[in-house]
Amino acid sequence: MSSAFLLCIALQHILPVAGAPTHVPPPNYGSSKLPNILDESPPPVFGNDRSIFDLIWSCLTTVVACSWVSVHPNMPGSNESFARTHIRHLAYLFWAVIAPEAVIFWAAKQWFGARQLANDFKDYGWTMTHGHFLQMGGFVLYENGEETKVVNPEHLRKLLDEGRVEIPKVRKKDIEDRSKASDFGKALVVIQTSWFVVQCITRHVNHLPITKLELVTVALALLNGAMYVSWWHKPFDAQTRIAIHVLPQPESKKSEKQETEADGQGLTRNQTRESVRSTGIRTCDCTLSHFVYNLLWHWPRVTLMSIYHSLAAMSARYAGRIYIDRVSSFYALSIGKNANFIISSSVSIMGMIFAAVHCAAWNFEFPTHQELVFWRACSVIIFAVPCLNLLSSFFIFFAEDIKPKEAGRVHYVQVAFFTVPAMISTVLLMLSLPVYIIARLGLLVEACVSLRQLAPGTLDVVDWINFIPHV
């Protein structure tokens, strides 16, 4: 996948688009209405212009780089089907485009976790690559020559303390060989996204119009850097695990079921399947009343709960669920209070920057006034939610230090100034998440729909020879 994507990037800059119109005749500046590119059929004059296909293709390749390639998933289950693995990757793609701040939160948690694991197991020669590989479910426990379960950091520490396992000697290169993306490939994607941002900045400097689709892509590209920094040492789309063998013990061992219950970390394969079925959408009801019930209540409720569960899994402080054959989709090592506050504050600031890029189109030309108002409203919404998250993180950080057993005037003042505002801001944040997702979807739709009418000069390209100083 990554090799094919890099080939597409190379072809984008090398090959011309055959049959695509590359010139648009001068618009009628006396008209207040934007020219409709769908109503005109300009002759294919070759010049220093770009076509609509060029514009869309450049944005599309950059969006794919910011979502599909830059998101480093955890390892799938050993018996997981090809279709299920890629459906989960499509879910990553959805969240990377709709809520990139949440994905960055998850990536930052894994970065903190990898650094902590590299420090805890430094005597074994571990690096952050080893820490990432452990978090993503890369180590599997073997007992009596049979695979039993995926090892998570807490379970590995417990087994080491009990003397039941020995850490295998695994080189960093051995883990990197399992990755489907090299540092060179990652660097090419960073160059592609950086080049797109430079082009848009240069168009602004040269007073050339920028489309809303390009602006949305620039916002995603800016956040893409934070993902790559957090996941630079994490193997991409690794499929092969490393075995950790249980040492022979003379004492009687617990059964797998008892061990799972004692650890409190996972589920058996049958329990996993049942839990999935219990949260799925019922499709066996054939009567009209059940269909209406599912359409108006059950399906929207399941969808909303799935959205909340995914966002909570990416941004919560707890690690996440451990299954027998894999870790959860958004698993990361549990982080402390200070690290959680740093991540939450940083991601909130990134979210505000992300929204500010959309607000840059505040005075852009839109096909209709209603679309202009719609863009402004959605931009304000996606700016307000990160602000609310930053405020909530601040109150929660100080409210956690308040001890319930303490009494006195100071205690009640602390509760009034931190605990109560933390509860209120958290509730408001939860209620605003669906509105945020709708606003993000609205901005994406409007960015695509507004391409039907372009401002004069939108299809002009930057004259780099005159722009760059030379002799």
C-alpha cells in the first residue's frame, strides 16, 4: 500500500494529465457571480495553468498521506480476516479525517508509553521501537509450544516479577523489518505534505485564490506532522509477532481462564465474539414496527455510542481492553496525570490551530451567501470544542488533587472553583462531540461542493522562476 502510494506521488509530479483542460478563459469581472466551470468548455490550450483534476488529485493524495499512511495501527488478531483488518483501517481513515485531534491524542499516549517502556526495560537493550511494538500487541506468549495470548506491558511486568518468562533478545532492526514502511518512505510522505503546504502559502503570497478544499487539506497536513513525530519509531502495519516462551515451572499453574480473570485484562475468543454480537445492529427483525424502531432509535443509538466509545478510547487515560489474540484498536499504555494534562493541552492547542486554518476562509468568495454563513458557523464550532477541552483539562488537573475527606473552608473553595467547573465542562464537552463531528463533515462537503464555482485565478499556477530570487 505504501509503495503504491509513493508511486502515485511520483507520477503526480512527473506525468502531465492527458486530456485535462489546462486553461480557463478570462472571467467576466463585471459580474458579481462566480464563474461556473461546469457551464464552460474552454479549448485545451497548454500553458501555465492547472486543471480541476490536478487540484483534486493533489488534495486527494495529500489527504491519503495524512490519514491512511500516517496512522500506524495496532496489530490485528492472529486469525483475523483480511476484510476485517481493512475495515478497521478504514475506521482509522475516518477518524484521521473527521477528528484528527483524537488520533493525535492516541499517538501521543503511545509515544509517552513507548518512552516509559524503553526506560523500564533499558537493561534488555530496549528502544522506543520495542516499546511501540509491545503496545501494539507485537509480543505473544507461548506455553508448552502453543500460543496462548498477546502480552501487554502490565502482564509482561507481572510475568517477569514472578520469574516465569525471560525477555527475548530482539534487535531494533528485527522489529523494523516487520514494518511495511521505512524511514525513507515516511520522509517522502512528509515531503509531499510539506510541499503542498508550501504551495498554498506561496499562492497566498502571490495573491492567487486558494480553494476551500486546499485549505482543508492544509489543515490536515499541519496536524500530520504531530502524528509522524509520535509514531516515527512505531512499525507500520506489522503482521508478524515475536514469541515469549513461558519457562517450565514445577508448581501447578493457573488455567488460562483463571489467569485472564486474575489479570482483569482480557477476554477469551468466545467472549470477544459474544461482546461484538451484543453491541451489533439487530438485523433479524422483519416487521415494519421493528424496522421503524431500528431506524429511529436503535441504529442511531448504536452509532452514537460507537462514536463516544472510539473517542473515549483514543483520549482516555486508561490503557484499553486486551483480547486473547490482540490489543484493542486504540490501546496505549496507561499514562499519569501530568502526561495526560500535557497531551490534552497540546492537542487542544493543535485543534484550535486546525480550526483557525478553516477560519482563514472567513472572507473567501462562496457560490452563495448561505454557504458562507454555513462555513463560518462550522468553523466557529470546531474552534470552540478544543477550547472547551482545554478548559476541561485545566479544571480536571486541579480537581484531582482535592481529597474528599478534607474539610474546611479551603476544601469547599477548591470544590467550587475546580470540581464543579470540571464536571460542567466535561458534560458540555460530551454533548458537543456529535455537533463537532457534524460540523467537520459539513466543512468537508462544502469544500467539495464549492468547487463548482471558482474565483478568478484559481486555476493559475505559481510562477516559481519569478518568485524565487535568481540572477
